[in-house]
Amino acid sequence: MADTFDTIVAENNAFRDFARTQVSMVVTNPNLPDNPIVYVNHAFTQQSGYARSAAIGRNCRFLQGEDTDKASVDLLRAAVKEGRGATVDILNYRANGEPFVNRLVIAPLCDEAGAVQYFVGIQKELRQGDRGTSVEQINAQLADVQDRVETDMSMIIGMIRHQSNATSVPAEYAALSRRIETLQLLYEEMTLADQRQARDTVQMGSFLSRLCCAIGHVYGRPGLRINLQIDPLEVPIEIASRVGLVVSELLTNAYLHAFDRIDSGLVEVRMSRLSAGGLRVIISDDGVGIPTSMAWPNPATVGGRIVGGLIEGLEGTLQLSRGAAGSFITIDVPAGASLTK
């Protein structure tokens, strides 16, 4: 399974353009009825005026209107049906009814067997100043962003393609969105790395701190506290992405399950550099704890398979300890990770 993750390393210049041009992104699932949207980024909500809750679960056609060119719509529909990419300029409408023209690039996201699991749509609004001489530049920016998104999304798809049929659609939306958001926080750190001319590493401390706060904001509730003790470290991009996704899975699991029928509690996340090199992350809680009878990480669950695959790709170790209250999970990444201060 480790080979699944080798494609995570790629040139990240595209995301400098991504951040600057505010390219919006949607992900749809063609394996569900009517190919609904399962994820939109913040740039999409700003561009369209639609909240995420108003877009998730709907087909992208809700952006179309009476003057939308039917030929453009047919081109997109045929591409999705045939499982191939396409590029089109299409007239869409914002939530307030205002029309705008999008340059839309769609591409299939396939699993290892070549089966289409999702479609990603990268779109840039074409303003009057964007026409003519800047068209090729816009095309190049969108193509670069598309390539990077396809690479990172393919990594996730490779881990969830055996997802149980018992998984509900809303749960799939939430889990996929959280995993993409984890990568987007990393992309923002990569943009800062570009500005500092350190394109091969990112500030892991900053990335992990922001990730933990974002998860706490979404999954926390009154009475639950989070304590972060995170050392400032720079790590290679591929290490940061894998560790970040592991922490996302484990921390979310703690919020969702560790405090069942408990009004208050504490979650702690610590990251430090090991004296022999490498890094250690500890995620602990003082909740009900993981039952001794439970296989963990559970290979029967999507999250369990993701955690197991990521740790294998890191050549790291994952250890569960049970305290008098709650659980302690220790992740060790070996010295071969080539960390720098």
C-alpha cells in the first residue's frame, strides 16, 4: 500500500497561483444518483454566493440559467458519461441571480483499477480583463491546479475505494470534505514556503496547530477543551501531508467517540522532535477510552484503513495505550524523515 502514497510529492508552484487567483473547486460523485456535489471550497462559495449547505448534494446544473448555452452543457454531460475530462466556458448564475462566465475544467478521479470515483471541477471566473491575451495564462494555471488536485485526491481515493456499502451518503460527504480541507490547509503552508524559497518543506508546527483548531471548531462542543503543545519543526511536504491526515482521522475520532455521555473532557495533541531524529505526535483524551475488545485501528472502517496505510507509507509506528481514563495514541516518524529546525 505504501506505493499508493509515492505520488504525493509534486511541484507546488501551482498552489501559489491557486491562492492568488482564488480558483474555485467542486468535487462530485458520479456513482451516486444525479452526480451530486460532495465538496466545495471557500472560493466557490465566494464566487457563487451559495453556502456549502446549499450546494452539497445537488447537481452542478443549479448554477445554470435560461441563457446558459445548451451545447456547453451537453459537452460536460457527455464528458461525465464517458469518464473523461473537458474544458468549457459556461454562463452560470450567482445566488442573487447575477450572471457570470466560468472557464471550467473537469477531470475524472480514478482508483487504482481505473474506475472513476469522483469528478473534480476547477473553475475561474472570466472577467472582461481576462479575455484575449491572458487566456493561455488562465488555461495554464487551471491545468497546473488540476494536476496537483488530481494527485492528492487520487491518494485519498486509493485509500477509500473499498468503502463499505453501509456507509451513509451524509457521512461520506463529511469525511471526504474533512480530508480535502486537511490538504488545503497544507496547500496554504506550501504557499508560504514558496514565498520563503523553501519549496520542499513546510512549517509542520503551524500546519498542525491550524489543523487541530479547525477540527476542534467543527467537532467540538461546550465542555470539551483542547490543549496543544506543538514544537516548531520544518518537515518535507510528503511527511506533512501524511502526518496531517493521520492526525485529522484520530483527532476527529476522539471528538466523536471519546466523550459519549460525558459533559466535559480534555483532548491533547503534542508534537516534538525525537532526540535521535524524526518526530513524535501524541493524541490523548480523558474520555471513555477505546475498548480492549476493539480492533484498532479497525481495518473494517475507512478511517482505520486510511490510518494504517498512511503509517505504512511513513514507515512509522502507531501505538495505543489505555489510561485510567481515556486513550493515548503515539505516532513515531523515523529519523529518515529528514526533519530540520
